[in-house]
Amino acid sequence: LLRQCRVPRSTPTSGRLLSTSASNILDEHLLHRSPVHTEFFQASLPHLKVPDLNASVEKYLNSQRPLLTDEQFSATTSICQEFLKQDGPELQRLLLDYDKSNSDGNYVSDFWFDMYLRDRRSLVLNHTPFLAFSAAPEQPDPLDRLTNMVYSSARYQLTYANRVLKPEVYFLDPKLSEEKFYQRMKMLSRIPGHSRLAWAAAYLHKAFPLDMSQYPNLMASTRLPQTGRDSLRRYPDSRHIVLMRGGRFYSFDIIEPDGLSIVPASTIRARLSECLADSRPAAEFPVGVLTSADRDVWTKERQKLAHASKTNSASLEAIDSALFLVCLDESQQTSDSALCHAFLHSGDGANRWWDKSLCLMAILPVGEFAVSFEHSWGDGVAVSRYFNEVFNDSNRRPGLSSGQSESLAADSASVRRLEFDLDDSLKASIATCREQLSARTADLDLDFWQFDGFGKSSAKRAGLSPDSVSQTAIQLAYYWLSGGATAPTYESCSTAAFRRGRTETIRSATSATKEFCRLAGGSEPAPTDQLLAALKAASDAHSTLTKDAAMGKGWDRHLFALRCMSERRAGGAVPRLFTDPAYRKINEIVLSTSTLSMPAVKIGGFAPVSPAGLGVGYAIEDSSMGCVATAYKSSSRSSAEFMRCYQRACLLLADVIGKALDA
Ligand code: BUJ
């Protein structure tokens, strides 16, 4: 592979330039100093290819099979054959041409950004997920912990902005020492043309560098509402954060004016305390709630707001340009589901600014912390990098040394209160948005369950993929919930192994899971050996789909991009494949699922993506598994009922796999 790479004539020196500015920064202000610069692998990442048309249509039909009757399946098969003869080849050619002309991106990423930014629906519940941090028993004081998280976030920003954040790499070989790997990459960085060779060199170490094109939007960035299509805006010179409490806004610096050092942690803590000391009641008209509105509505209200006064436009500018938002909530509730509700939507949405790319949330009275992110700019891989870095750094190297918090001077001058002048029309809009959001969030049903009787290690010992076992549990739960049906299922899979890769869908409801549900889900489950064989078949089928998706060879994004091409094509009618009721049905996702298993994550979740669907955030650890399920009460679904079925499914799977391991 190394030999196949062409060496360009010019020698990029960005790595050396960067270390000049990073070398002015003391170690205590950085997370670490990467031996190679942050984008070391970026230019050499593989290009996400447009998949083969016949292969995608065949995979699409395989996903349709368990969802359709024989008659429906035969109609959809004919429509696909027609597509392959008529519109398909032309659209594929247009897509290939488009892909060629789009050298920096890939065939789907611009359409994917568009999908998010053109969506006019509220960001709340429709898009924004949350991830809550695991406990940190060594940091019992919640305000100290928050200070340390803010401090570590500032370290993250300085490390990234100065390009010494280690590139994101997925290591497949557990024996490879990270240190040795980076030393070798550093040696490579001395070779002219290394930017072309970098990916291939990593690949030889079974190390897979991941795309980092989303990272610039994690901090100092915001979504801006605009008519028809929103936009994203960055503020690379940002040094401050905005804190929200009771719907009010405060702003203060966390990076010093030199841009090279962090404000001392004790000062950050004093600034946080200063915000907490504000004894005014919660805002009667919390402006942030406007960001939860339909995007065209918010666009108009924002224009009114900005034009109403200079105070307003200055406050908007301060929020937009902040590094990130810190939202302090007051709840005393400690149940898992109450926390999930609080982090997912905060009830009436009064204490959030949903457009902000990154939001660190804290419920200080109970000492719980989480992150939520606006989804258009990026995906779970980029956010989980920040999440892990901040969790680990704030625990291992807390900015606040012990005892420091007791000797704090007030620091009121450095905290700016951000105010808004509101006329009657804006007040009325805020009141309406608040009511609408409260009604929507009150409709959300949410349940959490963790099962400690089974996990990754048993699944692996039985030769099964842990993720496939989790997905099969979800399928079986739905089979029981619905009285024997199979539903369109979406499992999110990252394609960050490719340049500007975002996600692909694993269609985890397969003919194999359907067969397993038939055998296991009846009043008399089939004998264990049959169940095991069916489970193994389901696991194998799911593993193949997972590999395909991660390699950019799923069908979802390909057909999505072909549909986008057909909409752009001058004068061409929309092919029947895209108006087929079966195509519409498979895209009305009933089971929307996503997983993240990391020690730093305590719990996480998101709402259903269709009115009658379920949102299932799940994890499988070494010896436990669990999920957070959401549903809308106004639909026929109940998250509690789903959870009861999920519990039954986990117990059944643990029993079947346990018997296999005992045999
Ligand atoms: O697929 C995509 O393009 C993006 C998806 C969209 N969707 C959420 C609709 C699937 N976005 C993501 O997948 C990001 C989601 C991030 C939250 C994931 C939460 C999973 C953790 C749950 C932990 C449950 C606790 C179990 C305890 C053992």
C-alpha cells in the first residue's frame, strides 16, 4: 500500500509550523502534546466511494424482505428491476460525476449536511441527543467537578486549536503500544510527502485514523437559523463561555487574552460561584426557549430580537461566539429517568440555547453532569472524543487542586450578565414557544433499565457479536410488544474511517432476526440448540451488515444520494423506487437505535425519529447491558411496555447463551 501512494513534489510543513505556537504553551494548559500534528492523517484518509448500484439495490431488497409480505416483496422487486434498467444507471452516472467534482468531500456528506440544515422542525427531541458522565467519587463537590470539567474543556480547546491534540485513531491490534505507534509516525513526518503516506503507514500497524473534519465545529461554533436552510458559523478566536441558569445568561473568559493559557481554575470556580450567587428569580421570559421553535419561526424571531436593541445583538453575539454553553439546572430528582428527561429536554426548555454546538449541563444539587450537542455539525465519534478527554483529564489532572476552593476571592467584575430587551411581541412568542415545547416534552415517555446478568464477555465466549446480541434483544422486545411484527430499524454506524465520513445505517431487522424472534417469541420457545443456531445466524448476518456499513457499503446513504440527484436532475421524474410505499415505509424508522459503550458514559439517549417510533440508546459492557427507551405517549407506543419486553428478551438471551456456555 505504501508503494502505491504517490509522493507529491511539495513538502507540507504544517506540522513544524504548528509546534512553534504550541511550544509557547505550558504543559499544564494542554491535555497532551501529540508527537504528530492533529490533522496528520487527514489528507491521506480514504475517499468514500460511491457503492456499486446493483449491490446496493440487492442489499436494499434484503432489508425489505423481513418487512414485506410475499406479494409486496415481489412488487418492490419489480420496481427495483425497473430502476436498474431505467433511472438507476443515469442517476449513478450523475452521482459519480458529482463525486469526481467534489474532491475534498464525499458523495454524500454535502447532502447529509443539507438534510440537517434544511429540516425546519424543532431541534429539541427531533435531533439533539445527550450523554451523561459517569460518577467521579474522588470529586464529591459538584461545583469543584464542574470547574474541573470547564478547565479540562479549555485544555481540550487549546490542545486542538494549537494542533497538538492526538489524531483520532482506531487501534485494532491490542498489542500495539500507542507510544511506539506515534514515535513511528513522527519518524514518518520527516519524510517528504508524508501527508500522502500517513494513512497507509498507520494501516500497516492495523491502526485506522479517523476523520477529524467535524472537530472545528465542536467548540466556538453555532448553528444560525435562516429561512429555508440554516448555516453553521465558527469563531476561532473565542475565549469565553456562556452560562445559563434559570433562563438567564452570563458570560466570562476561561482562556486568557494571550490565547496561550487558561484562566486559573480557582478563578473559574469563583466566576461560576458569582453566577450562582445571582438571587434574582428565574427569567419570566427566557429567550433561549425561542431556539426550540420551528426553524423558520425562530429565524423571524431572531431577526426581531437582533433589531430590537444593541443590547440584544451584543448578547446574541456573545452566545453565538462562546466556546460552549454551560447550563446549570436545579432539580433535586435523582432517578435515572428523571435525569434523562432533564438532560434530553430540560422540561420547558427555558434553560437551553439549542443552536449551540456543544452544551455542558450540570444539575448541581444532585451532582450529575452531561453533554448535549446540536447534531447538524457532527456525530457521536467527535463528541465522544471530547467527552472522554474531559472525563479522564478532569479526574486524573483536575485543574483545581484540593483545598483551593476555600480561599476564593469574589470575581464579579469578570462575569458579564447578558441581557435582552423584549417587546410585547417577543414576550408573546417566548410564551407560545415555551407552552409548545412543554406540551411536546410532556408527551415523551422514557424508561431506563440495566441488566447485570449478562454482557459482552459471555457473548464473545459463545462466538457471538455483543452488538448483534443487543440488537437481537431489541428485535425480540419489539416482536413481543407488537404481537409478532418486524419494524424498520435503524442502527447508527460511523463512517469516520473515510474523509468527511459521517454515518451509515445498519438495517438490523433481518430475515435472520425475524426467524430468531419466530422461534424464541412464541408461547413455547423452540429447543435451545435451535435457538442458538438461529441466534448465531442472526449474529453473523448483523456482523456482515456492520462491516459493510462501516466500510461505506450500506445501501441507505447510496439510495439517499441517488434520490437527491434525481431531485436535482432537470426535468426528470422521481423514479418509482422512491415513491414505492415500501420505500417510504422502510424510511419511517420505528426502532431508531444507537450505542456507545465507554466507561465515561453513565447513560445517554435521544427521542424517537418518527411520531410512532421508539428511540433506543443502548450499551453492552463486560457483564451488563441496558438501554434508555423513549416513545411518544400520544402514539400507541409506551416506553415502559417496550422495556418490559426488553427485560424478558435479555433474560431469554442470557439463558440461551448461558446454556451454550455450560454445554
Ligand atoms: O445516525 C446518525 O446519523 C446520527 C444518530 C441519529 N440517531 C440518534 C437518531 C440514531 N446519532 C447518534 O447516534 C448519536 C447518539 C448519541 C447518543 C447515544 C446514546 C447511547 C448510550 C446509551 C447508554 C445506555 C445506558 C446503558 C447502561 C448499561
